[in-house]
Amino acid sequence: MLKEIILKLAKLSDEQLTNEVLHDVKKEVARKYNVTNLPTNIQLQKTYQQMVENWEIKPNDKLKFLLMKRKIRSLSGIVPIQVLTKPWPCPGKCIFCPNESIMPKSYISTEPGAQRALLNEFDPIKQTYNRLLSLQATGHNTDKIEMIVLWGSFDAYPMDYKIDFIKKLYDACNTFEDVKQQLQIDVTKPRESRFTIDLDKLDIRLSKSLEEAQKINENAKNRIIWLTIETRPDLVTEENIRFRRKLGVTRIEIGIQSTFDDVLKANKRWHTIEDVKKALHLIRKYGLKISAHMMPGLYKSNLGKDIESFKILYSDPYLKPDELKFYPTSVIPNTELYELYKKWEYKPITDEEIKTIVREVKTKIIPPYTRIKRLIRDIPSTEIVAGSNITNLRQLVMNELKQEIRTNQDLQNLMRKRLWGSDGLIETYIYMERSEECSEEVRRDKRVLCITDNQNSMTGNKAKNKVIVFYPVNPVKNSANPDLVCLCTRCREIRNLRSEEKKEVRRDDVLLVIRKYVSSVGDEYFISFETTDGYLIGFTRLLLPKDFADWEWLGENTAIIRELHVYGMQEKIWNKWKMAQHKWFGKKLMAVAEKIAQQNDYKKMSVISWVWVRWFYKKIGYELEGTYMTKKIN
Ligand code: SF4
């Protein structure tokens, strides 16, 4: 029966392969075989993969995508894998933090990811195999991995353990394809993520050192392109940032929670906002990406302070994180906060208050260069005694806002102005090309980027000399987008554009946009390709440091690319652009970043990149220096 469904679907065109048609085909075939329970997508995905392997059908990307479980996991082109380290105490004593002796600090054994780690005895190889197997079985490509290592506080663990753990993550990715046939686990069974792996039964060849494991990963099928670790602000030092870079870390998750010292103190965070600023400054100097955790509803905070905290977060040049995790405070048993709650000394944040904060943050505070990664922590409701318990918070707030914006002209204008306008915090420019010589006079105009090589032309125009001018945007001229109620990069990802609209996107509808803002380290440029109504195709983060890291491959006059990301296009939505354009966008974004750095007298570009993307940078003239890809640009 499963094969029959796949065969029927394989005959349909891309346009016909929709969820409704899938459901109808399932029903039709199930009726024929008198089966009451419809097959799941995961069962069909497995059948599809077997049929492709046996040459019974041709590979069909659209069909594979249709059957994919939790498509969102790889829609941005990269699959996230979360792993946990073994239980270990944290120097922090935060009053809200769960404390289970069998878990690393701050994690609860019933959280889905934590449960998987516990069942796999916190072994990095078992956890990685487990996730890779599940992801592949559900139709996801695992060739680009974002490895997220969760361990309350990275720096609290012994050095040997940290190195060994990270090395084994690379080993696991390097060896997975060789051993996966031996794993023989039926992931189509319910609760597939709970299975454990017996390493003793497998023949695995581990590398001798971290460096060797990293080198092998450069050409492995499953490559780690981003590596994230968690830590506390007061544990960040110059020395341990350099150590992290050697491990291959590209992003730091860091708990800020509030920007008010009295709130931090009342919650026994044992660090101040000054510590946070120093930590973020250091992390940024080395080009790493910053993902901040904020907790509205803490003890001794209130609605006004919580909103103010977010305003400070995005106006203070020492803060301005690239990503945000929004974790409203919940009361969990076995915490000091629970004791305060029982004595009526702590009043948990209400759902309405949370919604108000999210609304304020989304519509008035979040700048277009930030990604809101999470709006609620995935704690099972059975573990929450009081406080927030809305698991679909993002959806709820977004639905309400989307309804409102359609009839609220003021809100539409506000979003348009914030997306395209310039204020005291951010300057926005769009690219326009002029056919004129790059004379000295023109070069002196700071808004102008001279491109004298037609290879670098943004439009493919063959004229020899190009002058590229970034003009301040007139927001009124750009279209209002009634679907855009949050400017974060996640909400603006191209995948959020409706399918029928995606087909209409033509080259002329794509803008090259530059948003400039100031951080404590220097000038930051968020350079992006976007549709005229603000959907993101790809972007890069360029930093021109004024306070530079005195390190061999960084140093004076070195500009830094902190991130380059072109979104995956698995749906093949671009009728004219297709996948080949993926590299084109990346190259153009890099060309513009280099021009901006040159024009500001920077001599060298250093890119924080991990192994998978090194080949790309090599192609555009970069070479490996230490843990950065570098190129002389002046
Ligand atoms: S720093 Fe993080 S892990 Fe440590 S106690 Fe505080 S919340 Fe928990």
C-alpha cells in the first residue's frame, strides 16, 4: 500500500504535490485496502527513500520535501543538532534554575532534547548518531549541521572533557555514514527519538586528535558548519574565547536575562550588566556570533522593566546581540523561586503580560539584523508549577498581529518605516548602479562603492566600469507588506513568502540592502539581498573593528565577516533562479563587504567560518590562517 501511494504521488507535477493532494491519495489507497488508519508521512518517507535506492522511482525533491517531518528544521538550509554534556555543577546559583542531579545544570530530564541525551548517557557520539538517523529517516539533508552543545556553563567543565566531547562530535559526523546500516533501528515507530545506540557493537575508527577530526570533517558527508556553546557572562575571558575558536566554535549562547542589576542580584545571577557588556565586547572582537537569552518575569522585575530591558538590549552598543532567545520565567519545583512563590513573595508573569512584551519587542524593538530564535522554552507543562505555559506563543502573537496590521494603517506605516528607514540606531541604504567612471571625486563620496571589474557587477551588466551608490532609502517608496509584523530575520526568511508569490519573484524585485549600526567594537554592516517587501534571501554580517583583537590572524586593519548565510531553497521555488543562484548571492555579498572594508582602509578580511564553507572562500581568494579564512583586500 505504501509503495502504491508513492507511485501515485511520483506521477504528479510539482504544482500538484500539495498537502491536500497527499491526504487525498492516502485516503484513496487506504480505502482500496480497507485500512482505517492512514499511513504517516514518516512511513511514506522511508518507503520513498527505499524506492529511490532500489531504482524503482526517480529522486523527486518536491515529493521528498512534501513527506518531510518538521520541515522547518532544514528550511534555512542547515539542520540543528542539540547535544548535552554530562551532569556537572554550575558556579551560578540562579534562583529559577532547575537542579536535577542526573542532568547538567538548568536542564530537566523530561525536556525532549534532554531526555534523548539522558537515554544516550550524554555520550556525544551516541547522541549525534541518534539525531542523524532520525533526521535522515524523516527526509532531511544532514550535509550541513549546526551543532549546539548545551551545558549550563561551558567553562565550568574540566578542559580534557571539553576537548574530548567536541572531538567526538566531529568523529560522530565523520563516521556516521559508515555505521548507519549497522544501527538497524526502525525510526518509523512512535517515539523514534528515544532509541539508544550500543557503541560496543559498532566498528568505529576514531581520529587521534581534535585537529585530525576537524580536518576529516572538511570532506565528510555530514559537516559541522556552525558550532554553538553556552556560557555565563562572567566566565568569558580572552583566553577562553581563543580556546573556543580552536574547538571551532562560531556562536556563543549567553544568559543575560535582564539589563537591570537589581533584578540580576535578586535572582542571584552573581554577575552585573557590566560583566555582560565586557563579555559581549570580547566575543564580538573575535568575530563570534552572539545569541542572548532574556527572561521576562524574573523575581523583582515587572512589565515596565521587562520592556525597558529589551529597549536597552538593542540601544546600548555594548549589547545588540545577533540572536535572541526569549524565555519567560516559569516556576519549577526544587528551585528557590518555587519557595518564594509558595510564600507569596513571587508573583509569576501572566500570559497577557508575556503577550504584551512579545508584541512590543516584535513591532517596536527588534532591529532587522536580529533573529528571534525562540519565544518560549520547551519545558513540559507537567514540570511547570506556575508562570508561562503557552507552547505556541509565537503563533498566537503572530496571528493576532497579522490580523491587526491588515486594518491598522498606523501599524503598517510603523513597520515599513522601521524596515526601510534610518533612525539614530540604524542607517539603511539600498544599492543602485550608475554607469560612470570611478573618478577620484566619485571615490571620495563615502556613499559610493566603486567596482571596476565587470565580474563584480551586481546586475550582470557587461560595462567595464561601475559605480555603485548606496542611497538612503525612502520608506514611502517601498511597498507596505501586510504580512510583516516582525522584522527579525526568522520572520523575514524567504520561506515565509507564500508559494504563489515566490514564483513571481524576479531578479528586478530583489534589492541589495545595507544596514549600518554601531557596536562597542566598531561599525557593523548587515548586508542583505531582500525582496522589495522585505523577505530575506541571504545576508552577511561585516564588522569593521575599531577595537581589534590582538591575535595573529585578526589584528589592526582587519575587517571581520561574522556570518554569511544564504537561505536554502529546497522547494525549488525560484523558477528562474534555482539552486545555482545560491553561490551567486554568497559571492556578491562577499564582494560588497570587501568593497566597504577597502573603502574604509581595512587591509585584510578575516572570515569566521567552519570547515564546510572553506572551499567556498578558497574559490574567492581566501586562505586558511589559524581558524579564520583570510584575504588581503588593499
Ligand atoms: S548560570 Fe545558567 S546554568 Fe548556572 S545556575 Fe544560572 S541559569 Fe543555571
